[in-house]
Amino acid sequence: MAGHSKWANIKHRKGRQDAARGKLFAKLVKAIEAAARAGGGDPIGNPTLATAIEKAKSNSLPNDNIDRAIKRGIGEVEGASYEEFFYEGYGPGGVAIYVHVLTDNRNRASSDVRSTFSRNGGSLGEPGSVGYLFEQKGHFLVEGDEDDVMLVSLEAGAEDVTVSGDQFEVICAPGDFPAVKQALTATGITIENGEVTQLPKTSVPVDAATAPKVLRLIDVLDDLDDVQEVFANFDIPDEVMAALDA
């Protein structure tokens, strides 16, 4: 778990800094369309779609864009057919990197991901080489009274609550994500970030010299059009992270 809250905050800040929003919106639309195609257009019966819609709304994607994406997904409007898979590899310092891809052109995606790893000090691994180091979980970064956060989260079905600086990390099973979010929101606890994501089971310490290289590789991967998300198991010390932020 070490380092995950830092990475969540990096992604959160990066999202706020994307002034144009174009690339982010395209990825959000693609995720909604793929989820609707796989499990239907009703978010009540399709938790993957519900999560994709929630993420899109939290990033200010217009409702019209969401509706059109769902219609393309269920076939009411013509749209592309996307293939979903993961690439696995290692970054500088032996950091495990798990890349979620959603694409209508597997050859293009494969070429882009492979060249990005090789040009930025990483190496692409075989299927299964790092995937086992991650597990899908609901993850929240919240602020509030410690007793309230603990009580509300655990009663709603959270598996674990830990202190992360001046925030709390709340972990739950993917299926419990909506119930935990509803409970936190209803109690007035501030949710800084919430998503169903891939959490690392173990972490790799990263020093000041290696940290910029790791983050550079992750940023370049994340900017690829076919890449939805990038997960990594680095643990960067607080003082190093602060220096990089500065």
C-alpha cells in the first residue's frame, strides 16, 4: 500500500492541470462505451459502467457525451469496437508497471507501449510477469474526523482504513464501492479521490535519482491514446515527492 496515496494524488493533480481536457475526455468516453457494450446500458445492473460514468462526471464530462457513449456501446449509434487488455513491465529501479489498454487497433497500441517502455528506461514483460502484484479494489482518499471515518467506512463494508499524512485511505472490495461512497458522502466526509483501481500488494522503494525516471515513464505511458490507466508499485519518500512537486 505504501506510495499508493501519493500516486493517487499525482493523478488527481495531473487531471486538474489538463486545461484542454480533450485527451482525458476521449479516454472517459471510450471507457463508458466499452463498459456499455460489455454489460449493457443500465448502470444499475452494470457496475463497471456505473464506475465509468461516476469517474466521467467527477471530471466534468458533459452528460450529452456520456449519453452518446452509452448509445454507441449498446448499438443504438454506430461506434468503434474496443479491445481491452493489460501490458506488464518494469520501470527504472525494478518498479512493476501494469498498463490498462482499451483500443480499436491492437497493433498500434502494442507498438506504442513497447516503444515507450524501451525509450524511457523500462522493459516490457511477459503476460503474468507483474499482474499478480496488483489486485482490483475500491480506493478512497478522504478527509475528516478519524473516528467518524473509521466507523462509517467499516460499517459500510470497507476492508481497511489507514492514515496517509493528513488524509485517510479507505479500501474496499470493488462491489462495495458504491455503498462505501454513499455512506461517506451522507456523513459529510470529504472525498478527495475515489475510484475502483488496481492496488499494489507490495511496493518497491525508489530513491531521489530514480523517482523522476519512474514518473516520466508513467506519464508518457499515460499520455498514449490507447492507454486508459497506468498502475505502479513504487514507494517514493515524502521528501523526494515534495521536491519533485516543487
